[in-house]
Amino acid sequence: MSEAFTVYLRSGEKTLLMQRADEVGDFPGAWDGIYGVGDPNDLEIVISRVTECTGIEAENLQYIRSGKARGLEFGNRLNDVTPMLFETKEEQISNGTLYKNHEWIDPGKIMDKKYSTPQLREMYGDVASYLYILKTSIGQEQNVASEIRARLSGTGSLKDIQDKIFGVLTPPNMKGYIFVEATALHHVQKLIGRVGVGVTPLKNCSKVLDGESPLEDILPYLEPKAATSGIEEGCIVEIVGGAFRGQAARVIRVTESKEEVTVELFEAAVPVALTVRADQVRVTQRVE
């Protein structure tokens, strides 16, 4: 049974890492989660340790899950350490016990050279997840995502990683790429048939980009944009829907609240103001 644990504390999109003091015997100066000795099944012991190291009170800590214990080398001994995930809304930290510093970081940056504790990335992945980017053929993003979901719903050679892949994201405004949420890179590589045996390479998906993707780089693609985004007064547009489809026009007003634009058709004998939905026009020339 594991007699030690490492707590990863998450607040919003950030994860807390703490730096050990220089005089600590094991991994002096290294960055890690919150390390403690004791039974990880006893949440009172775990929460007390988190409070001792961070200053965050118990009522502000929420237990999420635990992973399987991993064997970590401490000098000439091997300890079984259980990774654990907690959430909090508090971000004010008071460094305590063996820690001298702390940082709230994007999980995608957890493997920067600065954070070098052994198996830090793997242990965090045991209880949380990372976003990975898959390169696909342009126009085939939805088909690739559908095939991935089909593979994960089966009972074949991918059954052992079904609980390691959490989601597939296909941002509508991003062509040639999709995102996969998973615990580790090698699970995604196996999913698309790039490692292991018995898995057919996924059609229209060439590779997984190296490394975990920082959430701060990914989130802008996941947030829905207004139909009027990028359309300004004076822009030249082509109408792509409705009765005036194919005609060119100039934008004379943008109504963001209704996601509508008012345009003047170039080919009309008499200038006429026409109001259409913003998703029915395509900008062909922007305002200088």
C-alpha cells in the first residue's frame, strides 16, 4: 500500500506547482505537486498536509480523484507515491514546510525544463489530462473525429485506452487540426495507429504534434465567435446565401447584437440598403 502522496491542486485552468527549499534532502530546489507522507485514502491527512504547505483551509479544497501509485526513486530507496487531484477557488498561497516558492501554471507547460521532478508529467496525467493536437486533411476534421469516437466505443485492441481518452474537439474555425484530451501522448499515438500493433493507421490523420498544448493557446479556438467578427463598415463582401447570393456589396452598418449587417448592392440600379444575417456574407476586401 502506498504511504506517500503528491497532490496536484487546480484552480480554473491553472495547476499549482511548488518548489522545494534548497536544504531539503530529496530533490532540493525541484518543482513538484504537494508531497506528503501518510495514507492517501485518509483525506483528513491529505487535506491537512495541503493546508500546511499552502495555507488554503480545508473548506476551500475539493477532492476530485486519485490515480494508481507510482514507484519513485528517492536517493537509494524506492517509494510508492499516489497522485491526487484537488480543486480550489483560492489562489493566494503561503509557502510552508519544505517549500520555498510556488507558481500557478498552464498544464501544457508542465514539462518545461524548469519543472524537472521525475515523472511529474506522468503523475499529473494519471489524475488530470492534457490537450494534444492532431494534424488532419483539410475538410476531413469531422470525419476523423467520428472515426476516433467509433474506435473508442469498440471492444477491440483499443479497449485498454478507452478510459485514457476523454474527448475530441473540432473547432469550426480551425482547418486541418483537431484536439484530443487524453492522459498521455502515447495513448493518442496508439489511438491513431502510430505506435503499437494491431491498430490500423487512422485515415486522413497524419500525426500528433509533439508535446502537450498549453490551454491558453487552445482556448481562443474553442470559444464561439460572433458571426459579425471581422466584419467592419466599408468592407466589400460577397453574399453567399439568400435571394441575392453571389452579388457583391459594401457594408454600411454592423449590428452586433442581432448578428446582422446592412449592405448596399453594387449592381443595383438604385442604391438599396439590404439587411442580411452576418453568416450570409463573406468578406472579400477589408477596410484599409
